[in-house]
Amino acid sequence: MTTFVATSKTPYINVFPDHRLNPINRLIYSGFTEHMGRCIYGGIFDPDNPNKELINEDGFRLDVIEALKPLKIPVFRYPGGNFCATYHWQDGVGPRDQRPAFPELAWGTVETNHFGTDEFMKWCKAVSAEPYLCLNFGTGTLDEALAWVDYCNGTKNTKYANMRRANGHEEPYKVKYWALGNEMWGDWQVSQLTAEAYAERALQWAKALKLLDPNLVLVLCGAEGAHSWDFKVLKHCIRPAGKDDLGEYRKPLIDMHSIHLYTASYDHYENVVGPLTAERNIEIAKGLIDIPFYESKIPASQPRPLICFDEWNVWMPSRAVGSAGGEENYTLSDALAVGVWLNIFVRKSADVGMANIAQSVNVLSPLMTSKQGITKQTTWYVYELFCKYMKGYLIATHVGCEEYTGKTKVEYCRATRRTPYLDVSACYDEEEGVVNIAVVNMHLDNDYEVKLGGIKGKAQVLEVNGDDVKVTNMGGEQKVGITEKEVDVDESYKFPKHSFSLLRYKA
Ligand code: AHR
């Protein structure tokens, strides 16, 4: 638990390393690769790049793999996003020269199908991550979904398992995570559904999918977490998968509930406090899950479904238009907003089973490619520090500091959430014996001299900062990166204005 009080006196951060709350599931650092803009084509897959030293024999970008792999990103979601609503997976397997091209309706392009399931599985292996596939709830059928699961996971002598073998992949891919559609509530979605219609379809598909493979982890399509859509679909779908032959209720049909949110503003403070809405939405969604879970006949021994925050990031669609490829030019302010986003997932790690930054390459991404190489955007460095260090156990933390009381966008920051200038999460990494404290100082002008309680002595500080909050790394010059220093935290530490700091203290 991270608690906060507003005070105009000396700010403080007290951490309680012995008060371990819950293990932090590293799945909160997962990624997302969609057939959108240059994420797949020109991002992770670039066979026509004239700089042959940048690609391997599969056409995968080596510099992208080299950048992503050390982050140990656990899971990548694929193939969308909105793209899923008209995607037919069978068009993307088999000999490449025989794969059909189709008009793509989500982003208005032509999908060549040159990259598909088998390529994605191979790419996941190259970055040591697990795949998470999203089913087509738009123009797709249940038969097609069952066939995809059998293609990926089938071990028997069946049509689709044999199709995979014939395509040169003897071993099953053992894909565990499957989403029951994407944003089916949105009016931009091909075959948009009402909550009632979606819930009934999701329930019937989930039943069949679990009959085929009871070990699948199925993700229900939610909205923003605090919406009547979330309430209705959870109420209908959180239930056991019928009874077994002995009359015992089976496991829940639904294992996770997906929610999405993007935040952004040209105003720095609105930009950095915007993500705090997600914290409130997680709390609300957790309650919406609890009601049907406790009312259902799901055996008490079964785990409560968790939240899958499978799209989050800083994104202003009017600035980075989706159909134009959704390429954001992230500022230092955006990097600090990403720090707040990730602090939230750490603070809420008991309730969030997975979170996926949207997206992992080129589209709304911390990592950009050109034909010549890659650029790490401002947001990359904060994401990197979380992926590498914010693991182990969430620990109790109490923060006292000034509160931002200015303008917020109502839709992004509801009144129920406090907005301290110092946004904090802390963890204890048992493996390394290190307490990690992640601190965003949002203030544009104030360096905060902060009294630290619970840690004493030498600490390492990894800081992400820049000359001002508008700087970006996309102009050919790296203006934001990580600086490292060793400090004595016996009394206090000064957190510089508009910075992200990771304090690492050997306990
Ligand atoms: O990540 C970009 C798009 O945003 C996704 O395709 C969609 O699910 C969301 O609206």
C-alpha cells in the first residue's frame, strides 16, 4: 500500500522494507505488437531493408531484438488491437508467396500477410517472451478461433495441428494467453457489439475454448474499467465453466478482464497527473470483478480474476493519427507520465495480472526504427529502469508532499484521486537484496529536498531528466537518458525538478 498526505512542510518518503505486501508480477512490463503503421512491417520485420547487417535470415530487425531482449519483456500481445476485427489467421500461415493480400479496415492499409502466426512465434522466441493472441470478434467465427488454438497448441492428429506441422513447426507453441476480442464496445470497431451481445458471445466462445484446452488463460474485453460495459460483461461472464463429471463446479471461464486507457495533454501537469485515473479505474474494476466472483459458484479455492491492462500509454490521437501510423515524438514530460503509469502498475500489482505498453515498436512506442538504425525515445529510459529493477515485492510506503491542485482533464483525472507532486512506488528485490524506490518529481520548478525514512547510508541513483519538459530524443540528438550517481541518503535526498529517479539501496 502506498499512502499519501498533502503537506506544505518538508516532504518525506518513508519506506517499510519489512512490510512486504505482495509479489510484483513481471507481466506488468509486457508489450504489444500490432499490424498497425510501422510496428510489424519496418519495425520488427524489415526484410527489404537495404542495410542487410540490420536484419537476420528471417527478416527480423536485429537492433530491435538487441534493444528489447535485455528488458526481459515477459509477454507480447498480437496481432492487434483494432486490426484483429477483420484478421483471418489462416491468411498469414504457409508459403509466403501464396498468402493473400487484403484491404485492412482498422487502419486503411493493405495487409500482405507476409508476417503471421509462425513468424510471430519465432520473433517471441528471439526476444525470450511469451505470445498473447487476440481473437477476431468482428468478422471471425468460433470455428476459426478454435482452429487457431489447435494450430498453435494441438498435440493430436488433427487438421490444424497437422497444418502447423506441415508448415515446418512440429512442436506446439503452447500459447497460454488469449483475448476474447478487442474494444468491442467502440464505434470504430468492425462489428461493434452491445455489452449484452458481447457478453453472451464471449461466454459461449470461452466455454468452447476451455473445452478444447482447459489451461488457456482467457481475457475478457472490458472498456476503461470504470464503465457500465465493464460491469455488464463481468456480471455475465464471471462464472464457472459448468460442472465436471463428478458434479463439481469447474474453474472460472474468464481468467482476466482487459481494460485500456491512453492519456496525454500539451499541458505538462495535466499530462503527468492524467495516468492517475488508471489507478482509480483499477480500483473500480477490481470491485466489479469481486461482485460476480463472490456471487458465482466458482469454488473458493480458485483465484479471483485479475485485471489485464493490455493497452496503456501516452497517446494523443489528434497528434499521432492512427491511420497515419500513430508515431509519437515523446517529450521528457511524456517520460514522466510513463513513470507515473508504471508506478501505478507496481502499486496495484496485487490486482493487475498483466499490463502491455501500447505499443512496442514505432507505433506510440519508446523505440523507433529507421532504415539505418534505432532511436530510444525519452519514455524508453523510464520503461527500461522499471523492467530491470522494479521487481520482487511491493513494500509499504508513505509519502508526504505538496499536492497539485491545478487544472486536470475531467475525463482523465476524476476528483477521487489525489495528485501529489511526488509520485512514488517502492519494492524489495529479494534476489539482489535491494530496496528500489521509483520517484517522479512532476514539479516544473521545485527541486524537493525529501526526508527519507526506512533507508540509511549509500544508495545508487539512476536519474532520467533533461533541460526542460519539452525536449525529445527524435531530433537526432539524445537529450534525455539515464545518469548514474552514488549518494548518501542518511538524512535526505534532493529530487530535481521534472525528473524520474530510481533510488537503489542495498538492504
Ligand atoms: O494501440 C492503438 C489502438 O488503440 C489499438 O489498435 C486499439 O485497440 C486502441 O484503440
